[in-house]
Amino acid sequence: MWSAVNGRVSNRLARHFRAAPHRLTTHAPMVSFTFDDAPDSAASLGASLLEDHGGRGTFYLAGSLIDRPSDHWHALSNEAIVRLHQAGHEIACHTFSHLPAVDLDETAMAREIEQNRRYFIGVDPEIKLENFAYPYGLASVWRKPQLARNFRSARGILPGVNRDVIDLQFLRASPLIDCEIDKGGLDRYFDAALDSGGWLIFYGHDVVDQPSPYGCSPPLLRHALKAAQTRGMPIVTIAEALRRIGA
């Protein structure tokens, strides 16, 4: 494994080395809600709230975390994954073992991707993992070209609106996490996306009344969904957003 210092350097470089640049042409602004890891509350309450507002979400899952105990939430089951997929939500890819990209060489990353794909094909043969998110938000400048050969996009956790020329292998995403943002902060992101005609992505984990340090409460998610609705911004999966921008 690389040292922590090397990992930080690789993550920093990944922000600037564009593995898959794509220019956003003029289009209506849109928003994607994404959930990482495997909290069952995201697959139940979170997905339900999105559906109530006519939207669908993207769930970046690691096969090794499914139905496994966690310090922060109950993990979702294979049955919940099938329900999400059948309801039109997108099942997307973490590394199988939830290892950060900065700790994986090319062979290890290929193994993680293949293992995750095999796992979810076993859950439902119709699930195709087209998009990736970096576990812990740690991108690797060395793994980005490899991921570009395997996925349409890779999402990080660098806040901001995706606008003008974006890097499909380092999509910006802002926190939908109670301890990191409030309703006013959400509104500012939505206004920035509206002004720029950009693509806004949020990431979070659990959706419960008393969320973990990585999750959001239902009122915060409801506020974000209403903010999208009042601004006329469609709520789309990552895969649908990429289709809309021609990526």
C-alpha cells in the first residue's frame, strides 16, 4: 500500500489531470442525488422521497458491505438492491472491498471492479455497473485512465457545480450531510447551478432522523428536493444525466 502522504498527493493531482474532459453544451440545469456504501435507510426512505418528487437516485455500492453490520447504519440487503433497480434507480460501483483507489495498483483495481461486477450480476443479471465513485472520495491520478476504460464516469467529493468543461472521471459532488451543510447552503448550490446551467450532484449515506456523521435527515433531503422542484430542475440519475449531456 502507498503511504498516506503519497495517497494525498495522488488525490490532489487527480483534481487537475483530466482523464476524460467533456464540454457541457447549453442545457437546462439538473441535479443528481447519490448515496454511497450500503445504508438501508437510503434505499428505503431516501429512495421513497426521491420517487415522491418524480426523481430517481444513484447508489454507489460495494459488494462486501451488503448485509454486513456497520457502526453507523443497518446495511441494505440483496432484496433491497433488486427493488431499487426495478424502481428505476441506478446501481453503480465502488470498489468491492471499499478500498480507496489511492491504495490500489492496476491489477488490484481490475480485480476489485470485476469482483463487484460479478457480485451484482449475481444479485440481478440486469444490473450493469456503468458509473463509479471513489471510496472515501479519494481519487488516484494513476487509476483515472483505467477507470475511464471501464466506466462512463467517476464521482469524487469535491464540492461545486459541474459546468463548462468537466472531467467525467472526477465529477464534482457536494455533501448532503447534516453536519456539513444547512438549508441555506443547499439553496446556494441550487442557485449556482441555475445561473450556470450546470449539473449539480449531491452525495450522502443514511437518511434518518438522527443521521450518522455521513448522512442526512429527512427534512434536509426534502428541502433539497423541493429546491429542485421550485427551480424546475429535473432529478436524474448519473446515467441519465450523462445521456442528456451526450457523454
